[in-house]
Amino acid sequence: MRKVIFGGANSLDNYFARPDGGLDWLLWGDEAAAFMKDYWKTFDTMVMGRITYEASLQHGGGAYPGMDAYICSTTMTPGRMDNGAIVVSDGIQLVSELKERKGRDVCIMGGGILARSLFEADLIDEIGFNIHPVILGGGIPLYYELSKQIDLELLECQAWKNGCVLVRYRVKKLSH
């Protein structure tokens, strides 16, 4: 079964971006570039919410070459877009189906609102973030309020020269 991994880059106070979507605070370096080069090879599918997708378009992204890209949105028209991305209205159903398909892992890119619903449905297997040494004081939050606690097991922690810290955790699944 494929893993579903929620990740991205965030400020120390857990924001993905400034209130206006600005990402000028992100620090890039050789260590991040080397990690990302190998990291992207583990995925063949990306799922993001509408807000993350629109922010990605503003920063030159959108659909990612060599990956199936899905946008979960209740306001966009479902179907295939010109850039190849597929819009779906039910992220929980989509991710449940993707987990069962053959392939590499599934990346949940940004999207704290989408991640909340996937955490609630027990569909996220790992989380990984590049924590930047900045406190934004406000912005687009990494996490939204959940109805339950999510327990984690540390898989990896790396401190980088630029002050960023990479962390990866496995989501502990409750046995029923």
C-alpha cells in the first residue's frame, strides 16, 4: 500500500505563508536542494487543495511534470484541467482510492485545510517539514484544529547550515 505524506516548508510558528501568500521568507540552500532532489523521486502523485494550487500558480508551479496532480476543491468544476491536473470535490474519497492503487507514494502538498480532513479520516501516514528559522507572527496556518490528537514517531531530524531543521514523523495508527 502506498504511503500518504503531508509536508512542506513552514515557519517556526507553523505558517506555510504570509497572510498574502508571500513566501519571501523561505531559505534555500544546498542541503535543501539535495534533499528535495531525492525526495521528489519517491512520489508519482500530488494532491493539493485549491488554495495551495492557486498559490503554486502564482509562484510558477501548478501541475508537476511526471506526476499525477489532483486538486481538491468544492468551488472548482470537477474534471481535467488544461495543464493535466484533475479537480475532484471529495479529497477523502480520492486519497482513500489512491492509497489502494499501485505506484509510488502520494504527496499532500501544503493545504492545512485538506490535511485536517485527511488526518480526521486516518489517511496520512507520515508528515515531513522543513522548519525555517523565522517567526512570521501570522499567515496561512500549517495545522487547523482537529477533533483528536495525532501521535507521531520521529523518523528523521536534520539541522542544516542555514538554520532550517528537517523533521519527518510517522503517524502512529491506533489499533482497534
